[in-house]
Amino acid sequence: MGLLNPTRFGVIGTEPHIQYNFSHPKGLKTMTGVVEVNDVAAREIQRGSLHVFAQNILSVRATNGEWVEVRHGEETLGYGFYSRLSSIPVKIFSRNEGNPEEVIFRRLEGLWREKRRLYSESFRWVFAEGDLLPGLIIDVFGDVAAFRVNVFGLEQFKEQIADFIVEMGVENVVERNDFTAREREGLPKKKGVIRGRKYRTQIEEGSVSFVVDVLHGQKTGFYLDQRENRIFSERFSDAEKVLDVYSYTGGFGIHLGKDGAEVHFVELGKDVINLLRANMKLNNIHGRILPGDAIDVLKGLLRRGEKYDVISLDPPALVKGRGNLEAAKKAYFLVNRLAIKLLRSGGILLTSSCSQPITPKEFLGIVRGAALKEGRRIRLVGGIRSQSGDHTYYPPHPETSYLKHIVAVVE
């Protein structure tokens, strides 16, 4: 499994330095367009950026979706796809190679080996800009994979990408191109099983197991970015009573309840709750589901005088940009304050933010401020934790580092 199929992909031998003989997929023009950029874009590309913004483009000689050479004067800065409708019309895929198929599939094969060093069965194979393949996400869950495409030119390779996933040994492939961002590229929303038949599977994570519905679940069905934080949370599974808020399909609560704790899960949505219930049964978790809006449920628990030994907060991104940043900070403050009120002295708070515009320092300030408001103190168990290693951080694109996770003793 780690080497390309010699027949289909033209690999000559199995030496460490593999030679390729790539051909363009049907319908993709072999000619390369040209995009000329200004000084600002040139500096950003030279610093490693993979994005060329519309205001920094001087001229375009390319059709929509075409592979282009990015130039500044007489200098070639890189190669990528041109997207006419996007506010980021050029996404750069390579600094010095001109064949799109070779760039894409050589990197896919390299990333397969790289990510399997970290995790053998379930992992994020491709993390878009983080892995130098803008607009492409591939998650692997054992024998099922899900992928998302958000670059117009990359859409032309969609079938080849699905075939490549199968070649690497993942028999079932689900297309999860059902998100709004595609419309900004002029691409339709689509989802479905496009290779094999299976879209629901079971994975192992630490000491527990999860049922994953890749077709109907949120995003690609399961949040692999929190894997290491969830496994770390097992250190607190000696608790008697646990609250898992924004639990989705049970992530943190399942780990925390593995040794017999009573776990209360807070979640909305019938389909999600059905998966959550299946995961509780699978792992023999003792507890119950509290359906409803998280804030309302927390306030109700306070009115009833409930107290918990461990509380997990894993809300969805409350801010996507700077526009509603202050409102998002207030929302994080409120939910953390309510959780802190529900914790016994010496209890453990596991709290996360996946809102990239909120920095780790700002998030710590929010949590600390919420504790101070209640006359409590927090001590962090280690530093501020981040996303799993398969969600690669590429410094020229700060958005590839987004997850903050705090483990705190609340006194």
C-alpha cells in the first residue's frame, strides 16, 4: 500500500526516487495560461503564500479552471489553477513544476506515507493549504474515505482523485462537496458514495470505538482534529459525573465515561443523537442525553443545582472572520462561565475553540476571565493544546492553525 500502481500511474520500478509518466485527464487543456501579478503578490508568494488575491493581479491570459504560470515581470513564481469567480483567483500548487497531474498525485502519494507515520487507520490525508494542496480535504476512516474539493480547476481531477484513493487501499469513497464555499468558485453542491457502497464505518480511538457516518455526518463525519485531545482526556475518566456539551457523536464524553462515570451529553439534532446513542451503547457508557440548546441546558442544570467533576466544551466555530469577533468572544465567555459554575472545586474543565481569528492568548484570557467572574481560579494542565498532527500547520497560512484546547483545574 504506499506505492503507486505501476500500471495505472506509470511508475517505473519501485526505487526510492520514483519516475512518473503523467498524462492530463480528459477535458483538461495541456496548454498553460499566464497570470501576471504585482509586487505585493510577488512578495507574498516568495514568503510562501499559496493565494493570489484579485486586487494583486495585473493581467490574465487563461480560461476558467486552467493551469497557469504565475509571473512577475520575467520571473516565474509558481504554478496553480485560475478561478475566474473567486476573490482568490489563483491558488498556487507548485513553485517549479508545470504538470498539474504530476504535482497533485506526487504530493498525494507523499502525504499518504507521511500521515501514516502518525496514524495507521484513521487520519486526515490532505489538509488543503496545510499540505500545499489548496482546496482539497481528504479524511480516511479505515475502509471509508471522504473528500472535499473547493478549487474550480481541481474539480477536473475529482474522478482521478477518487480512483487514487481506491488504489491506496481505501475501498469506499464519499464525496462531501455539499458546502457553501463551493458556490464562490462556481461549483455545484454534491454529495454521495462514488466508489464502493459503504459510508458508515467503525473506528478505534484510544481505548474506545466510534461509529462514523461519513455521508450524513457534519463535514466529513468525524472531527479528527480533536483526536489527541480526546485521548488525553482519558486521564480524567476516574470521575464520577461528567458533562459533555456540544458532544456531537460523543467524542469527549465517550472517552471520559469509559471507566464507568455517569456522563450527561448535550446535543441537538435527531440524526446526531441517534449516532451518539449508538456510540454510548458500543462503549457501554452509563449516562443520558440532554437534548437542546447548550446555553439553555446549562442554565437548566444550574437551576437544578447539578454539579460535575469534569466538563467538556467543544462548540462549533462561533466566528469565521473579524466581523463578529466580539460577539463570538462574548459567547465563549458565557458558555465557559456557565460550565465553571457547574464544576465542583478541583474539577476539570476541557474547553475548546476552533475559531481561527481568536488567538490562543485571547482564548486563555476568555476562560480565565470567566473563572475570575465566578471568584474561581484555573491552573492549566500543561500548555494550550492544538489540533492533531495530521492537520498540518503551514505558517504562511495562519488559518491552518485554528484549534485551541485548554485542560484546566478549576478551584
